[in-house]
Amino acid sequence: MNSQLEQKTILVTGASSGIGRATCRELAARGASVILLARNEKGMQETMTGIPEDRYLTLTADLRDLPALPSVLAQAHEWHGRIDGCVYCAGIGGRARLRDTDPAFMAERMLINCFSFVETVRSLVKLKKKAQPMQVATISSFAALGHDRYFVAYAASKAALEAAAKTMAVELASRNTLVNIIRAAFVNTPMISGAGDPLGDFSARLEESGYQPLGVIPPEEVARMAAYLMSEAAAHVSGAVFPINGGVPC
């Protein structure tokens, strides 16, 4: 076992699939105890296949239920009496033409991609002692830069996420809390599969267009960056944006 993160307890949201699943596995491989938070209990158990049960805790929760989130996070904190890091991987995508981007469509993306992140960090900071260090990383997207059509709601939610995270980094420095952003281009997750997308198979068109010259990014690559941001190697890094760009100009 790589013991780089041994003795650390790290919370991962969106832990049942995609980047969240890859991140949980990477953290566990590096010695961390992992708290998984997602709606899908079966998916979380599949994430930790082969990992000893005493090395992880699964908590079933819906991040859309903001009033319930503090109590869920308090339960997570009780497991080891502390949370040393949080990787916020939960997110909701979805493309829509502007004419179909109504307030409800916007609100759902803002809720999961930004508001729930803020509430998660707010709750975790309230739970910890001021001097106790904590490292936070959140997954953003190159969509936040506004280069892609049909992503008005998603892009706006990720841009808001980045602004919130950067501002938190300034405010929370005095509370020994680091906050950083991983801005990924298109990653090989169910979110880009195109299933049920009225605008067609996005992943196929992405590959054909050459938009991302280095290809779709494996979620494991994002997970390795997240693990770095949870480690002592990043103990003096905060408010930074780490692009994983797949060859897309930054």
C-alpha cells in the first residue's frame, strides 16, 4: 500500500460512479480512510470492491436536500472524530438550447454544482477545530470558460463554483483550510455518454470533432490530481486552479 495519505480521513461526494469512484479508489490505494457520500448505496459498495470494510464508510444522501446535509456531515465526522479532506465530485451536467434553458433547468444545476458544495464546506468547517488542517478540492469544468454551445446552465454553475471556491480559499486560510479547483476538460464518465440527450451522442461528436486533441480524459487521471491536493505535498497550495485539459488550449 502507498501510505502517502495514511492516517487521513477524506470525504468524497458523488462517490458511486465516474470521477468520484476513481477518486475513492485512488485515495484508498494511498492509505486514506474514505467516507463515500452519494445517493446510490449499491454504486458506493461497487466503488469499494476489494477494499477492507474498516477502511471506508458509506453514507446515502441526496445533496439536493440542503437542510439535511449538516446532519449527514456530522455523522461522517463522528466516524473518526475528524475529516482531513473533502473532494467534491458530485455534479450534474446536461446540454440544452437556450430556448429550453428555463429557470428550473438552471436551478437544478446551480443547486448540485455550486450551492451544495458551499453548504458542504460550510458544514465541515463548523465541525472542525480552527487549528485542525483540512484540504478541499472541487471538480470544475472547462465549460466554465464559456467555449461550448448548449452549456449555458452547466457553464454558469461551474463558473459560480469556481468563484465560490476561490473566495473560500481567501476566507478560510486563517482557519487552516485549503480550497482548490480541478478544472477538467471532458472526462470519460456517464455524464458525456449521450444517453437520453435530445441533442444526440455528445461523446461521439466530441471524438469526431477533434476538439480535445489528446482524447477524452480517464477519470483516474483526475483522481490522481485530487489525491495530490489531499496530500502534504500540497500543504501550501490554496485558491489555485489545476487544468487537466486534454490538449484544449487553456
